[in-house]
Amino acid sequence: MTKLYYSIGEVAAELGESISLVRFWTNSFPRLLKPQRTAKGNRQYTREDIETLKQVHFLVKEKGLTLEGAARQLAADRSKVDKSVKALDSLKAIRAQLVEIKQAL
């Protein structure tokens, strides 16, 4: 069973980034990211928000784009970015499996 909402700490851990960077990206992309807020004001991210943050992460950290460049890329062809992110995630999972196999030998 998957969760409906994830805390900013869980999102940061999944991305491998700091909480402050996730907060910064959330504030930098208000049209794309609109996390819910708890009664205390804590951000609650959906799975869709996390996928968007993964796309931002890919464009900024992997491809080296600026935030403005990432916003333009997402506006132009978001499906292409999504495919690249999914392919990269698959390759990382395969690499992790290979590392486990190597350590077991």
C-alpha cells in the first residue's frame, strides 16, 4: 500500500538531497509544485510532486541546467524529461543490484 502524502524529509531522502534544497525547488517552481500543508504548516508531497521534483533534479543536477532552463524544458516537453528520469532510475536500480551481487561473491 502506497502512502498518499510524504513529508519533506522523506522526499529529500528519496532524492538524495537536503531538505532545504527541496524547499528551495518547491518555492522556485510554484506552478508545478503545490504540496499540501498540515495544520502545523508542514509540506506534504504527493507521488506526483515527487516525480516532478525528480525531473527538476535530473535537469539541474544531471544535465546542469539553470532553474530557468529547467522550467523552460519542463514547459516545452515534460514527457521527454519524464522518460529520461525513469530510464536513469532503472539504471541506478540495476547498478545497485550488480553491486549487491558483486559483494555476495
